[in-house]
Amino acid sequence: MNENTGTLTINVAAVVANWRTVAAHAHPSITSAVIKADAYGLGAAQIGSELYRAGCRHFFFATFTEALNARAGLGADSCCYLLGGVPAGAEAEAVRCRLIPVLSSMAAVERWLKWRASAGLDAAEAPAAVKFDTGMTRLGLALSELEALLADRESWLALSPVLLMSHLAVSDETHNPQNRRQRDLFFALGARVKQLQPSILLSLANSCGIYLGRDYHADLVRPGAALYGFNPVPEGASPVSSVASLTLPVIALRTLKASAQVGYGAQYQAKPGQVLAVAAGGYADGLHRILGRNGYGFCRGARVPVVGRVSMDSTIFDVSAAFRIDGKQEAAESLVIEVMNTTVLTLDALSERNQALGYEVLTSLRSGRYRREYQSEAL
Ligand SMILES: *Cc1c(COP(=O)(O)O)cnc(C)c1O
């Protein structure tokens, strides 16, 4: 069955190229890939396995279930971290699937150590990571808690996490002094940890953090957004390229004979002669986020505005401009409207226009009933 839904095209080769760009910039630090939330909605299994083929060996997930779903394609030698930790009772399965929980509270540390002892495993057999808070107040041990752990050398060595991490709160604000404060706190504690446990990896920077400077790179960097095409340099040209485009099929097309009110709430008044196209895709597909206010798309190369309100399953566009070009009307079946592309309607452009975070625009596509097409590097 070929259902008439939108098509989300994901250029996985471009994701891989972006990863290589970031990795070259961060070298000699290790470059991981953050593929949480199904790789920001674009497909963690497909993207993860291609990044693995390109040499990526460290992957970050948020939840246990999303990691389980993508783990098989990532190779036994990759390190897969669970940013949200491991659910109580799932510890054994996590270890069996070689998932590494990020312990972000004292309760999580204690629960992990207790479980590990009861399972008769040591730190090498059941690896964990530790996250501490340097100024975001979301997840992570408080500084005082980390210091207390470090004060007891033996118990730190019993814990022996493979990775110590923190997260920047304002890395997209290049000149905000909070970045330096967080960096200095991070490295002050990191240096003490390294003295006790030289093999541990230190990690601080997300996409924007990586481009704040080398002094943020530590041993391992954690890009997410940059891999998916968001510009990680707020005040400069983007070093990465767009990876996703979205087209909607037109399921009804009409030329108005008389003026008419369009859509729920009858807020738009159309004139005779206007050509209106109903596209499959609405707010249930995350479209309100993508289109934003004064939304538009492209139809046969012409810029076509949204008219009326976005409905749950459909959106109406005024495609008159598309037909003025050659005057010839087509059957609705062959028409599509592009609402995101890799040239003009890029994620960066859409999020700027909508004053929405690119992250929200992209992940809102996850709810969508889209057919996904993956473009890979030629083998
Ligand atoms: C989501 C996330 C990242 C990736 O951030 P981007 O801004 O998308 O690069 C890195 N680290 C942590 C802890 C995260 O939650």
C-alpha cells in the first residue's frame, strides 16, 4: 500500500560528512554522536549504523528503550551511553546489551553500586559513566557530592566510571561568561579525577561547545545538533550542511469560482481565481512547528503561502503562484509541496523564521506520519 503521506528525506551521507567535519575540528579528541530521541527524529538505527561504519564508536541515547532499538547496528566495540540512566530492575539487561548508564545523582550511584555488588560484577564488567553539574541544574551530581566521592579514594576506584561528563547551559551564547565558569569548574574537578584514575575520559562539549574553542574539547566531544545540520557557530558561517527535506502530497486542488472562507475559524478570505491546494500533513505531523507563523512552502519552484489554520491532518496552501508560471493546471496527484529543504527552507532558516529552537522543529517531525527515505553513501 502506498499511502498518501509526506516524505521525509534524510541524507545520511550528509550526516556522516557533518560528523567527519566535527571530528576533524575536534581532533585529537574523540568525537561521539548523540543519537537520542531517534537521532533527533531522523532515525537512530540508520544514522547510528552509518556513523559506526565511518568510525564513530561512542553513542549517546536518552532512554533505555531507544538504545535497545538501535544497539544491534552499532557493533560490539562501541560504547553506548544512557543519558537518562538505567531503569531500576533493568540493570542486568543493560549490561548484557552493553549499555552504559550515566549516573546523575547520588541515588543512582548508590543503586548502581548496590546492584553491581549483588550481581558480583566489578567496574570493568559493568561500566558506568558519571555526570556532574557545573551550572545547568538539570541532571548531575552536585559539586559537593562529587567532591565527597573523590575524598574517599577506595570507593571512587571501586566505582571507576569510564567517563566523567558535564553539560554546558549557554554554549550557543559565545560571549556568555558562564561558559568559562563551567569549563573551569569542569577541568578543576576533572584534573583531580584523572589523578585518581588516569584512564577516565572527560567530556564537556555539545555541538556549540565544540566551536567555543579547543579548551572545551577535553577527551571526548558530544555533538548532536551539528550532525543534523544546525549551525553550531552562532555568529559565523555554518561548517555543516543540511540533511533533511520534507515534501507533502497535494490531496485536493481547486480554483475558486467565488470568494470563500478557508479553514477552521474561517479566518482567511480567498478571492475568485485563487488556486488552493490541500496538502496531507497537519499539526498531528508536527507541521505547525515547521511552518510557524506566516508559513510557506515551494510548489513547482514557486513560493506558496499557507492560508487559514493548519488542521490536524491537512494544511491549505495558496498555490496560485505555481500556476501563473505556465498557466497549466495539473491533477492533484502529481503535485507536492516542499516545506523543508536543504537550500532555502533549511532547519536553520525555519527555526530563525519561527523563533523556535531548531531542536523543536526537527523533533516535532517524529510525531509525523511520514514515509522516510534514506540516502546513503554509495558503498
Ligand atoms: C542532547 C545532549 C547533547 C547534544 O547537544 P547538541 O546541542 O544537540 O549538540 C550533548 N550532551 C548532552 C548531555 C545532551 O543531553
